[in-house]
Amino acid sequence: MRTTRTQVGIIGAGPAGLLLSHILHLQGIESVVLERHSRDDVEAIIKAGVLEQGTIDLMNEIGAGERMMKEGFRHEGIILRFDGRDERIDFPSLTGGKSVMIYAQHDVIKDLIKVRLDSGGDIRFEAKDVSVYDLDTAQPKIRYRDKSGVVEEITCDFIAGCDGTQGICRPSIPAGALKVHERLYPFGWFGILCKAPPSSDELIYAMHERGFVLVSTRSPDIQRMYFQCSPTEKVENWSDDRIWAEFRARLATQDGWVPQEGPIFSKTVIGMRSLVVEPMRYGRLFLAGDSAHVVPPTGAKGLNLAATDAQILARALTAYFKSNRSDLLYQYSETALRRIWKATRFSWWMTSMLHTFPGTDEFQNRLQLSELNYVTSSRAGAMALAENYVGLPIE
Ligand code: FAS
Ligand code: PHB
């Protein structure tokens, strides 16, 4: 067995792990990133699409934002569609000039991997059988098998568990040490990618009695759209024609609006849940991103929360290595969780306002419509939605 050491061992080359590794590098702190998938696979997984103002600023600050600024689409508002009509939420006038960027997560990943490797970063793809131990000692360790089958052990000062919802870090923490808060939703999203021009200049979040729809985009000729479905829905039950008929039914407006249709080349069903794990630390293992929390994508928070966890953890680790301070490390979980719970509430609120709950009654439906009427007719209501959507400030 080969043995090496590093200051910070990072498990997972998603947004959390890659951002953490590069921010630490810029502070002169060494890390090793272990990723189970190949580089091609990691760069191909279709996930999120909306970057908050803070994530845009971070990508530019760390030198990874050039392509995003060229190819991303700045959006200054969203459309809420209900009762067959559109109401717009304007971001700059409600948030002191902030907006969001539509830029696919797999493009963020490509840009982060490139900037990391160009600066000599150590990312080990296709790392198998990753395990962590000695977490409650001063020398926590990672063990894994590299793609040629050689077993390696890395002794670290700290380990960052950035391995998402299916990772090994959170399960490596003794059960009694964590409290898990979870809420499952009685629906999922049926997501498509299609070859068509954009149906709208801005994202459309539509509430309809048949179920929620989100009209998003990826580029001038590739569109990303979702409709609410059963959490156990099967992709094979849905032909292109049936999908477009459903989108037309749920997106219908009084003025006869119809979506731009085209061949669908990707269909997936995404589950919906809220989950928060407390605390986000055990000994010298720190959790960041989806390994510690999951939000329904309605609020477009998942990727952005991973980015802010990485920033807060990098700040704490930098204080330890460069100023010999441990206070920010002790405060990491509490600091991150204050922001995570605000984003969890916002994602739950957007989901509850816009989706049709099975077995709901007319009273519930009228409550949701009144919520939509309130946020689109009151400046205070619209401001509350806008400031959460563009991203709350980091403490
Ligand atoms: P990630 O899951 O992105 O990354 C974790 C990494 O760790 C992965 O590369 C994984 O391969 C690796 N890993 C896991 N176990 C490992 C092991 N044992 N050894 C080594 N590596 C390991 N969010 C939104 O805001 N909007 C959306 O529309 C949206 N859509 C989504 C669709 C899907 C299908 C999924 C799964 C998620 C979606 N999300 C969305 C949420 C998503 O964007 C996450 O919030 C974001 O990827 C979180 O980033 P990370 O915490 O880095 O975790
Ligand atoms: C996306 O483009 O994938 C997207 C956009 C906004 C959301 C969720 C997903 O709230």
C-alpha cells in the first residue's frame, strides 16, 4: 500500500469539492480531491442551471468565470404563471441591482476542473472503494483504490466530505452523533432536454391544477423543462407527443401562449426532498454541499448552497493553517446551517406555493393562489422572493 499525506483530503469533485480545493489553493493550502467517476462522466451529468449573484462573483474571483461570462445568460427576473396569466418578479429593482446567471452545472464543473488542473491541482478520478477513518484523531485518513488497482492511504490534517447524497462520508459518522431532518414530497420532476429555441426570455414557474411546470433554458437551441410528476413515474411511459401535450395543457394562458417544441433527447425523473444534517462536522471531518443537505430544486439553491459551504469552510481552514486559529472551524457548522436553513425554508416555500399536492382540497388551492397573488402584487412580498432567489448575503 502506497502512503502519502496532504493538508486537506476532499472527497467528491462536484461544485463543493472543486470550489473548496481551488479556494484553498489560492490561499497556499494543499488538497487532494478523490472522485469515483471519470472526468468525462463528471463533466456530463446534467443537473442544475441557475447561479446566484454570489456564485457568479465567486467564479470570477477565483479565475474560473471567463466562459461563464461569455456563454452564460444573465436573467433579471422570473415569470410566475397562474390562473392563465403571467406576473413578473424583477430582481435588480427589488435587490439593489442583483440578478442570476443561467449556466449549466456541468459547465461549471468543466470550468472548475480545468482551472484546478491548470494550476497543478491533484484530482484523482475513478477512485474506488474510498473509506475514511481516524476521524476523531489529529491525523484522519482516507484509503482508496486507484484506477490501476493500487491501494493508497492519505493521511490528512482535515477531511472534507463533499460526496453528495450518495457519498460515504456522512454514513461514516457514528449514527448517534448526527441529527437528520427530512421531509419527502409526494411528487417529483420529469425533466427534459430538447432541441428547440427558447420559449421565453426568462424562466417560467407555472402553477396549474394538473401540476407544476418550469420552463428553463441551456442555450439558444437547447431547452431544459420540467413538469411535476409522480415520484415513481417511469420515463418510458412518456412519448415526446404526450410530453408536449402535457406542457401545452399546463402552460396555457388566456392569450393562447404555446411552448416552442422540438425533439427531446433526454428524459429523467428527479425525486424531491428536503434534508438537513446537524452538525456538519465530526472530529476532523467536515461536510459540505449535498452530503449535508438537499433541497427541492424549485428554489434553484442546491448548487449555490454547495458553493457557499465551500467558501465558509475554506475561510475556516485558512484561518487555521495561516493564523493558527480554530474558532472558525468550531463555528463552521453553525454558520453554514444558518444559511442552509434559510435556503431550505425558501425552497420548501416555493415548492409548496407552486405544486399541486395530491388529495389537496379547494381551501389549500385558494391559499396557494392567494400566496401567488400576494407576492406579485405587494412590493414587500416580491422583495422577499427576489432576495432569496438571487441569494442571501454570506455572513
Ligand atoms: P454533487 O452530488 O454534485 O457531487 C458529489 C461528487 O462526489 C460527485 O461527483 C460524486 O461522483 C462524488 N462521490 C460520491 N461518492 C463518492 C465516493 N464514495 N468516492 C468518491 N467520490 C464520490 N440543484 C439545483 O439547484 N437545481 C436543479 O435543477 C438541480 N437538479 C438536479 C438534478 C439531479 C439529477 C441531481 C442529482 C441534483 C440536482 N440538483 C439541482 C442539486 C445539485 O445541483 C446539487 O445541489 C449539487 O450538485 C451539490 O453539489 P455537491 O455538494 O458538490 O454534490
Ligand atoms: C434548471 O435550469 O435546471 C433549473 C432552473 C431553475 C430551477 C431549477 C432548475 O429552480
